[in-house]
Amino acid sequence: MGSRKTTKPSAGETYRKDVALFVAAGGDESVQRVMTAVHGLARRLNQWYDRQLADLDISAGEWAVMSQLARDVEARGLTPSVLADAANVAPSSMTHRLDRMVQRGLVERFTDPENRVRVRVMLTDTGWQLFKLAIQESDMLESDVLRALTVRERVKLAELLERAIGGLDALDR
Amino acid sequence: MGSRKTTKPSAGETYRKDVALFVAAGGDESVQRVMTAVHGLARRLNQWYDRQLADLDISAGEWAVMSQLARDVEARGLTPSVLADAANVAPSSMTHRLDRMVQRGLVERFTDPENRVRVRVMLTDTGWQLFKLAIQESDMLESDVLRALTVRERVKLAELLERAIGGLDALDR
DNA sequence: ATCATAGAGTTAGATTTCGAAGTATTCCAC
DNA sequence: GTGGAATACTTCGAAATCTAACTCTATGAT
């Protein structure tokens, strides 16, 4: 080993071929691509909503809660767990969101008289007004976030996402 | 208005038909569905990676950085901005991630001698070892997170996500 | 009746993220 | 070259999230 580089190989060189093997197997790569894209879209979607609703001082998370509650046609209120599930966040995160919204008078919390373990959440009058205002003033209808996709593609996208989630949930059990 | 309810209508009733209109227009609903699903998948993907890599004390975010750096075949190092972009996080978030990884000795930061504004990041020897270990020991190859989807579907999913992101980015300008 | 178990929600503490302001370096017009 | 914009990254403080532990109510077995 005379005239060649006698310096020890750079950190990467030693491991590179193992990694090459890993990459060649490709198992991770397609996942990684999806993962990156999913995070990116999640982030940007939030940003878009935030900007759209900034005037009214409503965050994307709060909007998710409000529009969920607005669709509670039976008007019996939704529980925090249902809301957390619908929004795909941990229950404790929903507690915090609701705290803030209660404080701002957008929603009200009351314990279910029929089962005192449960809490029910409803939009207040103020909450309804703000929701309506948001719909009217914030271009929530006209300006189309996902304009790059046709309706058919959106449905396809949602389906694929939901299937992937289902598969991941199944793994947990 | 005699024998009917004379109590003032409940908060919801007053606004419900406006909302019905909004929902009927449907503009928001398909977006909302995608949004929820995207968040859900992002969350669960992170959880899966976290659990998978918990033994080695690597977070999903750190894994993203490591596997990105591992693919830096030219071994010249990647800049924080490139990494942030690849991982779809804000630059400041990447700074923090790298801080921690440097502290743990997984990566090293050095200023690019050719352009002293730039910083270059590379895996250290330790970093490479840990990455290799993760591949070998953590089932990163065999256990397939997205098993619910065929390869073809994954590609489709990634495409749709990327198109949606592209559209959103275009909106910003 | 009573005690153990399970379920819903909250609290607590740590982590992660973000946006905005700040610092240092380079590029460019003149 | 000199002053001013532009670029790359970091620092700072605030906000949102997570997991794990805790409280309170309900259920069910004995």
C-alpha cells in the first residue's frame, strides 16, 4: 500500500456500499418520497389557511374545529375526542385548542348530562357569526387551494391517503 | 307566533342555512378531506418512524436528515438550506435539528471554504455507523410502512401530492 | 354493595416547529 | 474600490404538538 492514499478512508467511503445496498433495495426510498411530500403539503396547506384567515385571527386548527362543529346538524354537540379524531391530532392537543376557543367565546363546553364522563362542545352564537363571516369574506369558496388537481384527482388523493392511514393504523394492533 | 316555540332560536339555527349553502357549494369540503388525511398520514408516518428508531434514539426528523446525507454521493456535504428544503421544514427548524445532531456527534458542520456564506453538513464516522445500524437492526427495509399501497399507487400518491404542492407554491407568487 | 377495570378528558413537561429579526458574506453597479 | 442589495444561516421568542401521568365517572364481576 505504498503510493496510494495512505490516509485513512473518509468517513463515508467505509459505509457507502452498505448504503448503496440499502438504497438499491428501494424499500425506504418510495416511502421517503411520500413522507416528504406529505409533510410538505401539510405544511403548505396550513400556511394557506392561516394566511387566508389571518384577518379574522383564526388558525387552520381552529377552522378545522369550527367547520366540524358547523356540520353537527343534530346540534347536540361533539365530544373533544371526536373532534380530535376528526382533526387527526392527539386528544391533549384538542384540549388546548378548545381552551383557547372557549376563552375567545367561539365555542362552549359542557358536560353531557346523560354521561358525566363526556364533554360536549358547541359553537356559540359568536362562533357561528365568525364562521359565517369567514365563509363570506375570506374567499374560502372561490379561491381554490387545490386548483392544481381536478376534482377526480382530489378524490383519488384522499382515497390513497386514507388507505395508507388505514394500513398504518392496522400495524398498531 | 302563538303556540310555536317562542324562545329565541338556538345559536345554530340562525346560521345553519348559510352553512348549508357553503357546504353545498362543496368548495371547501374536498379540500378539508384532503387536508385532514394529509395531516393524519404525516402524523402517523412520524409516529411509525419514531417507534421504529426509538432504540437508537433517532427521531423521524433526524432520520430524514441522515438518509439525505447518506445519499450525498459526491461527499461534498449538503447545505442546511438544501436539507431544509428536502425535508420540507423551515430553515430555522433545520438549524435546530442540526444543532442537536452535531452535539451528539452524528454530523459535522463546516463553512464552505469556497463561499464562506455557505455551511456544509456531512455525516461523521459515528453518524455513518448509526445509520448503517439503523438499516440493519431496525427493520427499515423489511417492514413496509406503506404496505397498504402497491408501488404503482405510491408513485401516484407522491405525484398527486407533489402536484398539489406545486400548485400551492405557485399561488404564493 | 364493593372493588377493580376501563374510558374520557385534562394537566404537566418536554420537544418541535415557525416567523421575524439579526449577522455575516458575497455580488454588483457605478 | 465602495455602498447597497441579495443570500445563507442563526438567534430569539412564541405557539402548537406530543406522550405520559393523573382525575373523575361509569361499568361489571363477585
